[in-house]
Amino acid sequence: MKPRNLSMLLAAGIVLTAAGCGSDNGAAKPADTKPGTAAADAPVTITVGCQPPKSNPFERKAWDEDVAAFQKLHPNITIESKDAFPCINPDTFQAKLAGGTLEDVFYVYFTDIQKIVAAGQAADISPYVGSVTKLGDLRPDVMSVFKNGDKTYGLPRTNYSTGLVYNRKLFTQAGLDPDSPPKTWAEVQEAAKKIAGLGPGYVGFGEYSAGNTGGWHFTASLYGRGGEMVGPDGKTAAFNSPEGKAVLENLKKMRWTDNSMGAKQLLQWEDLMRMMGGGKLGMMIGAPDVVQSVNNDFKGKFDDYGVTALPEAKASLSGGDGYMFNPKATPEQIKAGLLWLEYHELTPDQGQFNYERNKGQGRPVGLPTPDLYGDSAPGKQIVETRKKFATVPVEHFAPYAEASTTIQNKIEPPKAQELYAILDVAMSAVLTRQDADIDQLLADAEAKANKVLAKSS
């Protein structure tokens, strides 16, 4: 889980996957027809975005293998992969669309979907999406992101929700049980004090407060407490609330009363990752991919970390990505694209869910993401295969995985980056000034946010 600018940089390095079965009239395939069987249709070529770049050789090789296998099953379909980096650039999206260079099947963030739909920049795939054999098994909260009214505009690739990442090794050193992580914010406070008490340089709980990351994590904590960032009409801020005040009061207590957050503040994404990888940080808000980044890029070890649900979570900030279709795509291209997406993104044991291959390539297997299917039959199959080929301690993520089935997922608010920048001010003030006035900070942020939202509406 990372802010927009970083998720854009990482998106191209994640393996893509999906599959499907279509028919000329868009009806579902017969029950005895296996996904991926060849169809004697007319030749069709589709361009597909977000092929992993050459700088990620394992992911690139897996993608190319899957394209070849898919085309063997569907000899009438030719896939032309595009590896533009980052996979989507808002600054060039309009130009590519207007110039006819946008892919037939293009990559998109959850947060951009409704804006793209409202602007008429994606095809309505409702007449064809019934061909996706496992469509009814996908999590409703995930598929709802791609819907507008009764119309469907795309399919998901990955999703995540927010939890509490913690250092199991430090829990043990501080006399805490790593198999019983905090379930309330009061327990987080107590654990943070004990970890900070290990000695100089140890930080019990870390939080962001700069570069839009502070407002991002404010939103995660606010959602967890049951609060809202924006009112139902989307035109007014809603975070100046008891829940919003509780977020800042909790941080102020840990920073100044408990002294469990360390003196160095104004932290951004890489700061906490480095602290966690260095074995000095006890807890932080994050999704399971935090542990993967700590392991891969910041010298941490999977064995030392765990992820649990956000304390007292009523909802969880979530996000993800997927694919939509160029409004100029023909019905034949849309049907071919749906076949590819189901093959590469949505079918257990193949494409992105080919965990046996991932393990053979030395890539980590066992993180409980993506979770596109929940407790449905495909979801259970994916979980079992993930456990079978796991290379990381699956049990360390069990509390997070168990909670994710019951916690409501909520995507980022409209004008997210602008709101995050505004709330960075409140977050940084609370963490750098002992006399910070929380009521005034929230009132100031609310006034600024209302101007942004009114302009966007």
C-alpha cells in the first residue's frame, strides 16, 4: 500500500493475470465448458496495457508465457502487450485517448474509474461481461468499483485493505505476545510504550505526516473508527467529527504523553519502511505488501513481521487496480479482452495466481492479497494453493486475512490527493507541536477541503 505517486511506480512490476470465456451474443458459457477452450472465431487483435517492464525479468517472463499459452488456446486472438511505465499517467491519458493510442484494454486505479466513466472514456461492457464465468463469485465491494448504475465498465486485477503491520521480533523482546497483536487502540498504546522502552532509537508506533502520506493515513484511521472523509453529496468535508478528533488525539497522546513515537517526525513512506526494515519500528498502519517491500527493498525478513486488522475497525481504507476498455474498441475486441482478463487475472492456479510458478522463480508466495473472491469457491481454492506453495509464514498474516472477510472496504475519497495534502498539516502539527489545537486544526482543514470539493463538483 503506497501513495499514488509510488503506487504508479510499482504498478508495472506486479504480475498481471486473468481469463474468461465469451460467446458472440455475450451469454454465459455452458456449465460443462472449461474456461480457456479454443473458439473458432474470426481473427481479432487487442492491445493490452501494463505488461511488466524488462527491468522485472521474472514478471515479464511470466506475462509472456501466459500470452503465448492464451493465444494457443485462442488462435484467433492476437495480444499486443504494451509496457509503458508507469502503467497509467494522468498527464498523458487524455492525449492518448484523443490520439487513438490508448490500449484497447487499459490499466486503471480504483480511484480513477468513476471519473473515467463520467467523462465517457471507457466502454460499457455490460452486454459482454456475462461471459466471465466467475463473475458472480467476485466480491461485491470490489466489483461495485467498476459499476455505475446497472452498467459495468471493467474488471479488477488486485485489491488491498488497510491493517496494522507489526514487528513480531520486537514484540517478543518487549515481553508482548506476537501471536496476540493489539485489537484496540488502547492496546496499541500500551504495546508502543513497551517497545519504545527497549532503548534509544526504538519507536513503538510510526506515522506519516508529509508528502500527502499523513492525510492518507489519517483517512485510514478515520475509516477504521467509522468516520467519513466526505459527505454523501460529495461536496462537503465530513472529517471534522468525533472520529476525526479521536484520530488526532490518539496520536497526540502517543507522541507527547507516552513518548512512544520518537522525536523525528514529518515522515514519509520510505522513512517508516526503512525503520521497519532496520528492526527499530514496532507498528505502523499498512497492508501486507508493506512486509513484501520491507523484505525486498529494506533488508527486513518475512519471518520478523506480521499483519493484523486495524484496531477496532468498522471499515478499512482499500484500493486496487484493474482494466477498462477503450470506448473505440469493437465488440469483438471487448469479448477477446474479457477472455484474456479472466485467463490472466481471475482464474485460480493460473496467471497471477500461478503460485507454483511464482515459487519456482523465487518470488514470495503466501501474502493474503489480492482477495478478489472472499469466501466463495474460487477464493477458497486460491487460498489453498497459496498455502500449498507458500514461501512466507502464512500464519503471520492470519489475523488480517480472517478480519478482511467481515470489515467493510472503502475506497479513497474524491479529490483524494488534495484532501491528503490539506490533512498533512493537521497530522504534522499534532506530531511536532505539543500545544497543537486539534479543534482548530480540523476546522481549518474542513474549510480548505470544502473549497476543493466545491470546485470539483
